[in-house]
Amino acid sequence: MKSIKYILPALALFAAQFCYSAGQDSSAPSSAPTPAVASAAESSNKSAGVDNKISSSSEDERAARKARIEELKKSNPSLIAASRNALHDTKTLKEFTEAITEYFCAVNPSIGSVLEYSVFGVTVIRILVAIFVVAVALAVQFVLVYVLLSRLSKYIGNVKSSTLKHFFDKLRKPIAFIIILMGIKAALYVLTDNIGSILLLGRVFWGLLNLMIFWIIAIVGDFAFDVLTSKFFKRPSAAINMIDLGRRLFRLSLVIILLLILMDLCGANVNAVLASLGIGGAALAFASKDTIANFFGSVSLVADRPFAIGDWIVAGDVEGVVEAIGIRSTRVRTFPKTVISIPNSILANESINNMSKMPLRRNDFVVGLTYSTTPDQILEVVEDIKKILIDNLEVDNNTFSVQFVDFGASSLDIKVVYYARTLGYDENAKTRQDINIAVMRAVLARGLSFAFPSRSLYFENPIPKA
């Protein structure tokens, strides 16, 4: 606010001086042409043809320069923007410095002479303005980064949001660098008079500013991917791998875009670079078609979610537990403890039986009794087996079936079907063992015996004894 008090009077002084000079020029009386003037007009008429040639050549140069600028705008937009911003900022800062100098010269000539004193080719007022700009940048950086963001990060840490706290902690560095960078840029613009140096500084600072902006974009992207990962962390699935892939592709795209901007600032033809990248990308895509097919296979697995990490699946001839779902393949740990890697393009087109999604596990067996068993005894054994299934807590009482179903080649067959709540292999095997032992005891308690394949031979004539 204090600097505005000095700038406004200086601007008023410049406006008054401009109006005064304009009034003097407009009030100057017009006089008759003198002989010297007449001779000058005559000579000017003689050289009109030469002037026309010179003006036409200068117009051609301006047209060529304008065409060159338009070409640069199309091929190097970042370079043109950086140069234009550098010249505009330098002009604004120089006008600000000159306004302060003019004001002090009008108010106190001795102070004005001190401010116009040159040290190594730079006036004192420029040095003071440069120091003031850097000091303001440091103050703004301290207030914004080390006061506001620090308090905000500490408050978020108190409400137990570690991801958000980490996000604000990461933002502090690039924001601080941007503010300091702007202050240093303004100070150097004030101290520099050479146009070439100003344009070079404009390119350098424009590149550094883009680097800081892309740094902030990368931090925001990492925060978004961290939020997605935290949502899928409690139930492991292929989506976590796809989130990691998305994070890598996001960072790679940021790096490529930043490199193109920096190449544009250095004067390279970005359109030619993009065209070469398109041709190379087509060749690379043709050479890596299997990899691309596996990638889209993994995308379809994530979208469909036929299984998750830790599920027991049967896919074709492969049966086992899913250990990892990658970009190219899925690893399955088989029951013989070997690991099989299945390409995702094949797995996406395969029929997958997810055994882990069973609400109940089906078990069945056949009890074969000898043909000496009476019908009443068979009915008693059937009721005994039903009671065994009802009494077992691991068996669903609403879905079992015990029926005398067939006359076998050497046995009377009772078919038993039940569904167990134990889905794991070891737990289910323990349930089957308990039921089988109980069925054996029930059969033996009835005085019956299990049939086994046997054959009886009858001879028409008795076999002679030896």
C-alpha cells in the first residue's frame, strides 16, 4: 500500500507532462513555406521513386518478419509465449521503477540523484526495487507455506487423515519454489537491460515454472491414486494392480508432455517430433500386439472381477489359488505347490470356475449294503444317516438327501448328498470324515455289513477231490 502512494503521483506527473507537450504541439502556428522549404519539397519530389522503392522493400521485410512470427506461433507456441511474457513483464517493471524515480526527483531532487546513481551500470533504484521484490516474495512464501499450509497440515493430522496430511506436506515445496522463482524473475528483469538476456531469462523461468506446475499436478495425481488404493486395500483385487498401472502411465504422460514443452522452449519443431512419435508408436504397437492383448485382458479381468487375489479357481486344466494379477499374466499357486503363470489374454477368454464363491460345498457318497439286507433294515439305515446329518452343525439341514436309489452289481446302494458350510479343503475333509465314521458306526450297530465287489462261481458237476 505504501508503494501505491508513490506510484499514483508519478503517473499523474507523467499524464500532466504528456498533456502539456501535446498542447504545445497543437498550438504551434503554421507559417508560409520558405525558399529552403520549397527547395526541400522539390528535392523530395525528385526522390519520391527511391522512397517508394525503399518503403516497398521495408514492407516486404515486415511481411516476411510477420510470416516468420506466425510460423513460430504454430511450431513453437511456448517459445513465443515465454518471450512475449518476458518483454511485457520487463516493460511493466521498468515503468514502475521509472515512475518511482520521477516522483522522487520531483519531490526531492537530491534523493532522485541518489536513486539515479549507477553501480556497475545499474541504478540504485533498480537495485532497491529488486531487493524489495525478492523480500516480498520471501514474505509471501513464508506466510502461505510455513504458516497457513503448516497449520492446515497440523489440523488434518489431528483429525487422523494421514493421506490428506501427506498431500499438503508434499505441496509445500513446489508452492514455495514457485513464489521464490517469481520474485527472482522479477528482480532479474529489473536489473537487466539487454533484450537477448531478457528473452533467455524468459525461456529459463518459463521452463522452471512449467516444471513446478507439473510437480504439483503429479502430487495431486498421486493423492487421487492413494485415495483409490485405500478404498480397494481392504479387499485385495486386480483393481490395485490397475491403479498402480494408472499411476505409472500418469507419471509417464506428465514427463512426456513436460519434455515436449521444454523442447519447444529450446526452439525444436514439436510437430515433427510428434509425427515421429506417431510413426514409432505404430511400429511399437504392431511389434507388441501380444503385450497389448494381455493388457486389455487384464483390463477386462478388472472390469468383470471373476476372481480376486486369494480365490480358489479352476480355469481349464489349471486349479489353484490366485497369488497375483499382473499387467501381462496372472499367477496361480496349484495344490502341488507349483506356480503357473497364465497370460491375461488367454484367461480373459477362458471359462473360470471360482470355487471360493460357493456359499456351501456339495459332498456326496454311496453306502453299499449286502444283498442280505432286508427292506426294513435299509429304511432304518436311511433314517440313521438323516439323523447323523441333522446333528452335525457343519451340514445345512435344508439341502441334504438320503435315498435308496439303486440295485448295484454287488450291493444295495443308498445315495447320500449334503452341503457343508466348511468351504476350505482341510475343514471340509474333517466334516466328511466325521460323517463317514458316524455312518459306519450306524451300519455296524444294525448288524449289517458293507458290500464289496465279489463273484460267486457255481459248478454243475462236483469237483473231484484230490
